[in-house]
Amino acid sequence: MKLRHALLAFAAATILGGQAYAANLSIVLGSTGKDEQVMRELLDKFEKDTGNKVQIVPMPSSTTDQFGQYKLWLAAQNSDIDVYQTDVIWAPQLANQLLDLTDAMKDVAKDHFPAIIESQTVNGKLVALPFFTDAPALYYRKDLLDKYGKQPPKTWDELTATAKEIQDKERAAGAKNLWGFVFQGNAYEGLTCNALEWVKSNGGGQIVEPDGSISINNPQAVKALELARTWINNISPPGVLAYQEEESRGVWQTGNAVFMRNWPYAYSLGNSGDSAVKGKFDVVPLPAGTGDGARSAATLGGWNLAVSKYSKNPDAAVALVKFLGSKDSQKYEAINASHLPTIQALYEDADIAAAQPIIPRWKEVFLNAVPRPSAPTKVKYNEVSNQFWTAVHKTLSGTGSAADNLAALEISLTKLKGSGW
Ligand code: GLC
């Protein structure tokens, strides 16, 4: 049996790819929504085209948990993983252990948004090919807002009031499990994304500014966090302090939330056959704060594909990355997982617009999205983010005021910065 498989694989590789042998590759990615399933479908196609085999190593959905594991594997020079799906914020931190893709991707890199390519370029080296980009939406229940004559909120104050009114009236009418607003309040990278939006949208800066200065301890940031604190156990369930993306989506998709902050992947899932909110919701950009510099702010997210320096099959691994990042694969991801493409032309694609109308609408949102301070803080980003989400989580949990927690954060970030990032 084994011999037969080997012969078949050899024949396939010779006939189809003209390669000397078929490689066994592995790719590691977090399992959020349908990510793993859609990836498997693409890999099946790659296997058929090339005769190579690709195994998925599934990881928890949390980007923070993935990062911790990948750091360990790379430090141990693990050669079992060929391709990593990498978060947009990791490039400077993992650059030394990833292959330089500049040459291999020189014909295709120009098709992607230049800013995303730039985010994955460290000291002139392209460390990962963009796979999809991300910018969150405010999901809202059209049916419920219509019923109460409300418009989608333009400010966080409006969101708070609308969420409360609809939640209370619906509960009185029997919808006992309904909550006004779900988001990602767990102590992890997702909370950094959410809280950066509250702060930036309220004119409170972006934690560490592009020039490296620490800006987080300011009155507008304090105000933004104080408002968020009032949501807990009022319009948001107490459990939200442990929610990541998938827990928020669970509450939302069973029809138990008026509003949800989440990434575009939740759009296709929300409209799937078994969803209680199918056809009942729409999306708008996140609300703005109030006061000077207030604007709607979306944190820039996204995922890329990188080849480990320790891969035993670097050529086949690079070919896999090129295949997954291609126009066809990104179109498949857009239609089946509502992932935002990084290839510019796909925003004009009629099939994508018809299948997932959020995608062409979200081009402007992600082009104006706010980056987390991973570029200025370089290899210290994860620690910066960890300190920020910890301060925010304490505030939301009622341990210390926002003012005290942000003042302490400023001191510890200053220490971390030392003489420079
Ligand atoms: C999404 C974003 C990613 C971010 C993560 C936080 O997956 O694409 O950039 O770090 O959410 O939970």
C-alpha cells in the first residue's frame, strides 16, 4: 500500500509538476470560523496540481496563543512546520526566522496593496506574502433597529443608548437572553484591537505613536475606557471579559445580541444556513467617540503566509505560499470565508461583490484602518500589547480606575522602552 502511494505520488509529481519528487509539507494556522475548512479546500487543489501533500496543523483561534507557540518552535529550529500563517503584527518579531520571499514574489508583489507589502517587509526583506487583510465592522440587527425606529449608531454614546433601550424592551417582551453589545474582552491581542478603536476613535491616540512616543496616558483615552467599563453587565454580558472572536460570534449568531464588533469573517457565517440571524443583519463602520479628533477607527488586522527558515522543502513551501496568495485563491477565500483580499483588482470583482457585498464596501475601511504600534515598537510589540490589554482588562473588570491604570501603564511602557524601542 505504502509503495503504491509512493509510486502514485511520484508519477503525479513527474507528470504534473515536472518535479523530481513530491514533497510533504505542513502549514500551521489558527482555527477561526471556517478558516481551516476553506484552507483545506485550497490545499486539495494545490495537491492535485502539484502532487505535493500538505497537512494542516491546527492551532487555537487566539493569535496570542499562536504567537507563543510559534516563538518556541522557531527558537527550537523546528523543521516540522514549513509554512506559518502569520498575523500582520508579527513581521518584525519573527523576521529573522523566516525566509526572504522578495525574489520569489517579485512578479506578484505589485498586485497587492503597497502598504500591506510594506508591513511585511523588514529591513528590505519580504518576510511574508499577504493572504487576507482585516478591518472590523459594527454588526447590527436590522430587524430590531427597524422595529424600534433606530438608525445604526454613529457614536459610542449612541450605541450605548440604543443597545440598552432595545435590550431592555426585548427582554421585557420575553427575549430573556438578549444582550445589547458583544465584543472581544478577553485578556489577549483581540482586546488590544478593540480598545485601540475606543481610544483612537475618541481622539486618544494609538498607544505608541509612529515616532515611538508613548501617548496612552491622556484624558481622551481615559474617557473612552471609562465608557467601555459601563458596558459590562449593563449592555454586555459579564462573560464578555472572557470572549474572543468566536465567543462573540456565538452569542450574535444565535440571535442574542443587538450589536457585535467583529471582523468580516463573521459576515459569511452569519448568513449561512444554520444562522439565526441570516438575512437579518447588516454592517457599518465602528462608531466614533466624541470631542477633539473623534472619528470612526478600525484596527488594521490581517494574515500572511511565511516560510520557515528551517523548512526542509523550501522550494515547495514557497510554491505553496505563492499559490495561496494568488488571485484565484484569494478570490476563493473572499467568496467562501468573506476574507478581505490583499490583491487590489479583486475589489472590482463582480462574483465577490455578489457573494459577499461587505467586501467592496470594506475597501475604504481597511485603507483607513489604524495600525497597532508594531512598527515603532519592533521586537517589543508583544510585550507592549500585553501591558496594554492587561491595563484595559483590569479597568473593565473594575480593578482600578482607567486613569490609575493608564498612568501605571505609561510608567511601565517607559521602562520597557528604555533608551529606545
Ligand atoms: C484578527 C486580525 C488579527 C488580530 C486578531 C486579534 O484575526 O486579523 O490581525 O491580531 O484578530 O484577535
